[in-house]
Amino acid sequence: MNLAPLTKSIRLRLLLWLAFLFVCILTGFGVTAYQFQRITRLREIDDEFEQRVAALSADARKSLPLDSLPDAPPPAEDSGHRLPSEPGVPEVNPRGRTIHLSVETQRLIDEWDTNGFYFAFWSQDGDLLKKSVNAPAGLKLPEHLLPDTVFRVRARGDFREAFHFTEMGECALVGRNIAADLAAMHRFALLLAAVGAAVLALGLGGSGWLVSRALRPVEKISDAARRIAGGKLSERINVAETDSELGQLANTLNSTFARLDTAFARQRQFTAVAAHELRTPVSVMLTHTQNGMAGGCVNEEHREAFEACLRAAQRMRRLIETLLALSRLDAGQETVRRIPFDLSRTARDCVDLVRPLADERGVKMFTEFSPLEIFGDSERLAQVVTNLLANAIQYNKPNGEVRVKLERQNNLAELAVSDNGTGIPAEDLPRIFERFYRADKSRSTGGLGLGLAISKAIVEAHGGTIEVSSNVDAGTTFTVRLPVA
């Protein structure tokens, strides 16, 4: 599949550029919004941590030394942490350090809530003095760089923890599981992606509509130019917005097309008038030349002169008749009959007509015909086939070959005339159907340079096409396609 036309499409390139801009803008907005939401939520969590760490550190500072405590029975062994029964009675640590949580701190850190905050407190020697029941396993003392006492935060998987080293080197840590917060952030990211995708689809749809609307005048200009190039010189570009840049361009092109139409009309008129006016004097020349040759008192020298004049007059008459036919075809005045006939029979008659010329030049002819009925003028199309066959024979090499093939391709009758002659150079192919143009000026054989031009006009008058492909020293193929009946 050839993707070159797609990559060169202005509409596609504009849409791709707009899609790229939309993706960049939406991605930037989505990432910024997500990061802002994430940073805001984490800052709120850290603020909660900081409040609790400060309360825990304050309670540690207020704890009394062991020797200042009142006599009390030693605590019973307990595998878990228990809250003091009375807020005013401190808890005694087995290592001799008393950690007492105030009522306010206990409200901030509800250690019996498994989804709530947990805490831990280490001595300056790194010994764990106190921790909550819901503290996760593997809780370790954070690294400490003396004399760093700044409030810091660390993350361990789904756990986020804040800690603070006091002036005495003791560490207070508070944390909690933020899996629910992370899940909420993930849902927010998905929501942003969904909204971004919807906005992208809506934006591309609107952009496609705007681009199509903006390029509609260009399509009108292209369609009109295509019809004008096909021969409809009276076509004009119809653009409503005449004040826009494209409207001004359309007006300029319309003016150019009008001048071209006028110039071609004058050319056709001149050709038709000149050809018509030349017919009478050429006919007089032919008549007098033929009468002079018929006289009995003409010597050999005079006869040669009469014959040269006769050949020149006949050549002029063929040129005039061809120019008149082209003028009528250009103006749509040439009568083209629309009757059904078998194109294979017409092509076979043309082959029989030119076979003596092929035999004279030693060219072999091969035919492959399938019966095909089409609507059209058999005489005019016979003129086309005869001209193509004559060219294939005339510009062939000695003992060359000419192949004629007629077959049906879908709803078209395809006639191909191929030779293995000298071929046509690539730079001459685009101009091969121009009037009075010869690909090889050195091999002129008396032709007018109008045969292919009139063949093209006849084929197009039948609603068909004619194409040529050629390789130098390999041969040429002319292909005529006509609608079948």
C-alpha cells in the first residue's frame, strides 16, 4: 500500500499537528494537576505527622527520671503495649526511662486503631523505649546526622513516616499506612486520563471539522482546475468568501482561466477559419494540377513538376482536413455517432488494411481479439486504430513485431498496440499527444504531427482514455480504454 499520498495530505498533516499539540497540552495539564493533588495531599499528611511528632517529643521531654518516681510495684509482664490507667501516672520503661503520653497526645495517636497513626520512640543510644501496638514489623531507627534536629519524612512501601531527633539525640517517629490515599491518587490519575481522552477526541473532532471547512475552498479550486485541465475551459471556481485569502486566490485563478478560455477560443476560431479559407485554393490547385498532368503535351520535366505540386497540395489538404476535424472536436461540433458495433471486427479490418505496409517493412503482426460490443462511431475509432498501427509499423526496427490485443477489463474495452521498436525517450512521453510534436525530429517521414492528437480527441469524445508507455530500444505500447456497451 502506497502511503505517500496520505503523508503529503495537508488535512492529515494539520490534524496530526493539532493532535500533537492537544496531547502535549492535555498531558502537561494532567501531569501538573496530578502532581499538585499529590503534593497537596502528602503535605496535609505530613502536617498531621508534624503535629503528632511534636506532641510525642514534648511528652518525652516532660518524662521524669526513674529515681524521682514514687514507689510502685514493678509492672507485670505483658506482651503488648497498654495505655496507662490514669493520665497522671507515668509508664516505667524496663530500661529505667519513663515515657508518659498526655491525654492530648493519646487523642492524636490512637494506637488501637489499625488504620490510624502509630508511633515509636528511641533513646539516644538507639534503644527502642516505646512503640504502639499497631506499629509495623521491621520498624528501624532512622539515620541521624548530628546535630540534625529537623523534622523529616521517609516512605517505606505503603507506609509514610515522619520523625524528629531531639536535642538529647532521642528520636520520635509517627507514621501510618497511606495505601488508601495512594489508591485515591491513582483513581484521580485515571479520571484525569479519561477526561483528557474525551477532550482529545472532542478536540480532534472539532479540529477535523474546522480543517475541512478551511480547506473546502482548496478542494473547490482543485476540482475546478481538474475539470479545466480536462478541457472544460468555461469552468470557474465558485467561492463564497471572496474576501479571504483563498477567495482572493480563487478570483485570481478565475481571471486567469477566463483569459485562457478566450485565448483558446480565439485559437480554435483562427484554426477553423484558416482551414476553411484554405480549402478552396487548395482544391483549385489540385484541380489545375490534375488537369495539367492529364494534358497530352506535358513533357517529363513538366510532369515531375506537376507531381511535386500534386503531392504538396494533397499534403496541404490532409493538414486542412485534420485541423478542421480537431477544431470541431474541440468545440464539440464534431458528430460522433453512438451506435453499437463490434470493436474486434473494426480492429481486425484495420490490421488487414495496414498488413501490406507491415509486409513491405518486414514487420510481423500478431493479434488477440475478444468480441466486444461498444457504443460509438466505428469509422472514427477505426481512424484511431489505423493511426496507432501505422506508427507501430513505421517506427519499428527491421523484422520487428507488432502485437494487437483486445480484451475486457471490468466495464472497459482495452485495446493495446505494442511494438518492439526504438521506443520513445522518457522526456518526450508527456508531450507525445501534443499537436505538431514529434519525439524524434530527425526521422520525419512526411507526417503532420497531428495523428496522436486527433486520436486522443476522438477517444475522449467517446468517453475513453489513451495512454502510452515506452522504453528506449525496447518498444512502445499504446493502450486505449473505452466503455463497453
